Amino acid sequence: EDKDVFEKYYKQHLAKRLLVGKLSLEEQERSVILKLKTECGYQFTSKLESMFNDIRTSQDMMQSFNAQVLASEKSTGGIDLGVQVLTTGAWPTPSQDILSTPGPAAATSATVAGQCRIPTALQHCCTLFEDFYLKTHSGRKLTWQTAMGNGEIRAVFRGTKDGAVRKHDLCVSTLQMCVLLMFNDQDAYKYEEIAEATGIAEAELKRTLQSLACVKGKNVLTKDPLGRDVGNGDVFTYNEDFRSKLYRVKIGTISANRDGRGDGNEKQVKMKIEEDRKPQIEAAIVRIMKSRRILNHNEIVSEVTQMLSSRFLPSPAMIKQRMESLIPEPG
């Protein structure tokens, strides 16, 4: 019944697959979109198709960028940068933040605050790409986002017990990467120091630190005092004795609904759906009243429900609320 709910969740999962480079099943993805277009119309799938176009365009753009860097003998500082330039409005964004990050990264042409500060070690290569992009796309503005990116870090662990040197490639999120890069400068930080340096929101930072220090087999950091909860005054130290049988270690993120503090992203999605429905209901009310001029309450509810039934079924309470918002206050 509620096609907009399905669209929101499908777009979220599709965005994750596209941003991490899972294009091996592209034909199947496009087949699903074609069926959705037949069933729900072009408007339903236009943003989904735009997402595919952004990824393809970004791949071509990165080839041109790498060629220019090589020809100009400029250096990215040993960083393999991958950027996806995303069309504002086409991509689902958690709390209106998509993300940017080296390896691969994403950038949108909107003025949206990112979720963390780009570390100094990455700023040079990001500036190189910005200069390259803005020279060929004048009038646009890139905003680096930090909510859905990922990267790989080569980490060296010098065991304090056996003295053995172990190297691992850590596959991490952008936020995890920003935290870990701080430990190139010193071995231990207090929670407050990490929060100030990265600019990551409190709830997100606590989940990020939990994933790096409190997950068995993935604890590249240690936490003092011991325990799963992260709070002010906690000290995080680079775990020189980290061991893993795998050379490439993937460190996952802890979702909001797993940390015992609510439904997290699902709540955000539901709130966003409710917000998106409000202007649609208001537009339907205005169109109906322009054509009918005078209707009683029940007739408006019935006609609005019928008009929007192809997208979702609004509740009578929501229709009443939107009608009240359209009525000017006296005086």
C-alpha cells in the first residue's frame, strides 16, 4: 500500500551497494528498476536511475583526475583517492548527510554539514580533487560528506610481548578512519580529545569507538576502564598486541539499534517519510479545493485519500493536521 515506504528503504540499500562498489549484479539491479518503472511510473524510479548515472560518471571522472595528477607530477601523498560525486536530492542521506571520504569517497553539490572533520593527512588530496572538479564544473559547490564512506588503512602493530611486527589492512568506515589516523601522532587519547579533534557527534563517536575497542577480534584500540560503555574520561590506546589470522581485517560499525538506545536509523527513516508526506498532502488539498471550491471535511478526506492512494494512504488525522496548517490564523 505505502509505495513511498518501500522506495525509501530500497533507495537506502541500493545506495549502500553502489557506494561500496557492489556493481557485479548491475543487470539484476536495473531489471528491478525497470519493473518498478512499469508498475509505479517514471517518477518513482527517476532518482534511482540518477544514482546509477552518478556512479558511472564518477568512474569516468576519476580516470581523468588520475591522468591529470600523473601528467602534472602532483602527488596525493601516497593516498589512493576514490570520489563519487552525488546529485543532491537523488541520494538518501542519513540525517541529510551522505558522505565523503577518501577511498572511496562521496561528495554532494549541496551545502550540508559533514559528520566529522577531514584529517590533515587527507586534506591535500581532497583539495586536489576539488580544484580539478571545480575547474570543469564552474558554479557548483562540493561539500564533503562523512556518513557512508569507507577506506583502507595499512596498520603496523609492534607486539609489546613478543616484539613481533604484524601488518594488517584495516577496512573501516570514514569515521573509524578519522579516529585511527589520530594515533599516528601519539599512542593514547582521552575521549574528550578525540571528540574535539574529529568533530563527530557524541552518539556516533561512542558507537565508532565501541567498534574499534570493544569488539573481540577487531579491537585495534584498547579502552580504560574496561567495559562496553563509552564515557567522558575514558582513555583509548593503540593496541600494539592486536592479532588476527586475516591480513585484511574488516571492522564493522555498530548500528544505533544495537547499542540499546532505540531504533536509530529506522526512526530517522520513518520521520523522514512523515516529513516528505506533508507537502504531498498539502498539494493534494490545494488542487482539490481549487477545482471544487467548497467541500465538507469528510469529502476532503475522501478525495485526498483517493488522489494519493497510488503512493500511500494518508490517515484522516494527518489530512486534518495539514488542512489546519493551510488555514491562516485570524488577525
